[in-house]
Amino acid sequence: MLRKLTIAVFTVLMMVSLAAAEMPGGLKIGDQSLQLNGHGIRTKYFFKVYDGGLYLLPNGQSDPQRIIQADEPMAIRMHWLRDVPANKLIDGWNSGFSHSTNGNQATFQDKIDRFNSIFEKGASKNDVHEIVYMPKSGLTIFKNGSLAEQIEGKDFKEAVFGIWLGEETEVPDVREKMLGQ
């Protein structure tokens, strides 16, 4: 019995350390070095969906409104821990945009449609999406290291980052972890 318990605990610890190992401590974006501010695992019911990390300039931040409104390089990295079909992803994004824009997503509908188009094939286990913001360039979204889309505008960056960091976020546990709390 003790041996089975030890094996079970070891297996759980290995799974936790493997999930944590997938989130690098920093990202190099052009000539900017961003540091991992924090990361958390999104769960839906009892399923682990993704590990989401927030990357900021080395000064770090824990004030979500300042991060959302900041016009400086930053990124969100999502490492998918399971397959997620397109309809579930797009429904989730649309719900997140509704909350992050206080129901005013019509203002951004063209950009939301472009963002959602990245996920028209869903996400597969071990896919990585990086949502990178650079002032003057807007958002650049990468899938598994390849350019997927570029969407201009600081206002849209605020809507996207608000999905995780906004007061009405649907993922408060991930928000806390991203903020290093």
C-alpha cells in the first residue's frame, strides 16, 4: 500500500513539474527581454486546459489595470495541456471579450474575428500560442513559433489582456497567478 501511494505521489509531482517546466522564465521579443511575471493553469471542471503565463519588462507589476493600460512590451503565453475544439475556444474568447470590453465588443468586431480565425482549427495538446504586444505594432500572435496574425491597436491589446487581467475575468485563479499573487 505504501509503495502504491509513493508511486502515486511521485507521478503527481512529475506531472506538476513537467507542466511547470513548459513555461520559460523569459521571452526575447526583438531586442526586448521579458520576464515571467507569473503563470497559472486554467481548469474547466476538473480538466487542465492550458498553462497561461504573463511576461513583462523586468520591472514587474502586480496591478492588473496598470498592466492592461501600459503601452510597453508584454506577452501572454498559452501552453495547451489538452485538445480543445474550435467552437469551445471561440465561444470562450467571445465571452472573454464581452467581459473585457464591458459588452462593447462590437467596436472591435473586425479585430475579434481576425483573432478568432487563429483558433478555427482548435488547439491541440502541446500547442503554444504567444500573444505579444509591442507599442506601435500592436499584437502579434504566434502559434508554435510561427506568425499567425498581427492586429494593430493598443485598444485591442487592452481588450485581449483584459480577458485574463480584467476585473470581470472568467479565470480569476489564473489572473492571480499571472500577477504573482
